[in-house]
Amino acid sequence: MTTANRYNHMLLSLFVNAEKNGQSAGYPTGLIYETKNGITSKLVFATLQGDITDTSALPASCRILPAGKYLTDRSSQHRIEQPADVFPILTNKKAGEDTLLIETDVMEEKGVKELQLFVS
């Protein structure tokens, strides 16, 4: 799990690096847990602002998330560490099956987080 201090440090770094690369980072921000081939990567993210038409000019560290369907859940708790408690569909997944979880702070409601699971 990412501690609050480490999360804030990494988030600040994302904003600074975006500025250095001529981009503007903003919200939403949060965590991404991506499992591919049984290996889970834990990432902190910020959203690039503005109209980005040439993705080839983006730094290699930038990712474009897949379009598709996401299951979502709002909670006052940080729950990305226990995704099967939020999304029972995960208990039916085979070990090592790819998943993409995104947890963001909901800006309209203080202390509320949204957890998203990519399903298609």
C-alpha cells in the first residue's frame, strides 16, 4: 500500500514533470493497480489537461487508459487493496487474469473515493 506521504510526493512529482514537458496535469488523480500476466503494478496518476491530439509527443511514462466499460463504487474508505470485497466478480477471475483498478478522489464530496474496475 502507498503511504499518504509517498502518494503526495509522487503526485507532486507528476505535476512538476508534466509542467517540465509542456503539459498541464490536473484532476482526477489517484491510484491505478494493473495486473498483467500475474504481476501487479501499482501506480499514482494525474490526468493531463487540454486537448491532446498527438500522443506520440507524450513522454513514455504517460498512459492512455482503455475505453470501455468500468464498474464503479463510491466509498468513504480507501478500498483498492480489497477489490474483491467491492466487486465480487473478481472472485470468479482466474489466478493471474489481467485486471485494471482505478481509485480516485471524488472532488465534489469530501473524503469520498471512487473505485473503478475495467471489465471490457
